[in-house]
Amino acid sequence: MDFDKQPQKQPDSRAPQSAPAMRASDADRDRVADILREALVEGRLDAEEHGERIDAVYRAKTLAELEPLVGDLPAAAPAASRAQAAHGAYDAAGADGAVERLVAVFSSNTRRGRWRIGARTTVFSLFGNVEIDLTEATFTQRLTTLDVTAVFGNIEVRVPENVSLRGNGTGVLGNFEVRALEADDPEAPVVVVNGYSVLGSVEARPKSGKRIADLLHDKLRKHLGH
């Protein structure tokens, strides 16, 4: 038989093609990070395992890369809610606006000067340092929430003296400190710092001598309809 003269079989265009890997979103990574945080608090992971998995979370590009990181752990949504309730965390659920993310992995990240702070900011430090200075920031909402995670890293938050500073969190072989402050003005902005540190440090406190300018505060009142 002359094989050279046989018609070549064409691929069937109707055959199912393998779907491309689904890209992971920032929300997907945050969801997996919440599962890992709860697993650390419950003792399912030790600090070293947690650090390795968190590193992999923020390097993951697809959902397929995220799934193995929590495949041996309980589902997240109720766990995250339990953790928040246990730590007495304040919540800004329902706040409008996109979530800003500040990340430092074996590096540093600084936000200071005149900038517009959104309703919610996620901060992550892995063997890095993050500095957030809100003393000259523009507040366009009453409640500003910072969700912070420091793993072998440091996160520092500084706020003006005339805002309210609240928050709560957990330090696992590390430090988590929020120096609470209640502003004299009940209409002043409120900054809430929630999260945890693992072999790292989180510190939030007012910066001496720094205050929100009266003009800026008046604009905030007008924006909020007071």
C-alpha cells in the first residue's frame, strides 16, 4: 500500500479544545490569603508554611496555581468572618470605590504627601517594609480601612492628630500595635487598621504635630453633606 497517496486526516474542528488557564484576580488572591491567615490562627499551618504559601499566593498568575495552596484547608468565607469577629475588627463593607493595594516583597513601598486615600486599602509586606503617611492625604469619605499583613516584614502607618484611629489584629511571634485615638470632633475622619503580623511588625499611631488643615476638613464636611 502506498501510504504517500493516502488522504491525510484533518483535525476535527468540532473536537473540544482545552480551555486556557483562568487568570487570577486580586480578589482571588485576597480570598486565598484569608484562608491561609485563618489556618495560621487555628494552628493548621506553622509560621514557615504560612510564609511560603503567602509568597506563592502573590506570585500566582492563574486560579490553577492558587487552588493547591488551600486544597488541604477548610473553605474560607465563613472562616474569614469568624476571624474578623474574634479579633473585634472594624469593617468597611459596602464602602464604594476600588481597593488600592500596596505590596512589598523583599523591597520597600512608601505612600506619603498629597494623595487621595480610598475607602479601603490592602497592604502586604513579605520580607519588606511599607510606610503609609496619611498626614497630608485627602480624605473623601468618613471611614478609611487598611487591611494589613506583615510576614517577616514591617508596616508603619502614621495619621494626623485630629482624626480617629482604631483597629485590631494579631501578632504571631511578632508585633501588632494600633495606638487608638478618638478625635475631639465627632465628624472627623476615622482610620481603621485591621490585620496581622507573622514574625514581623505592624504599628499605627498619630504623628505628633501633624493635623488635617481646617480648609480640607471644611471641604470634607461639605462633601458629606454636613
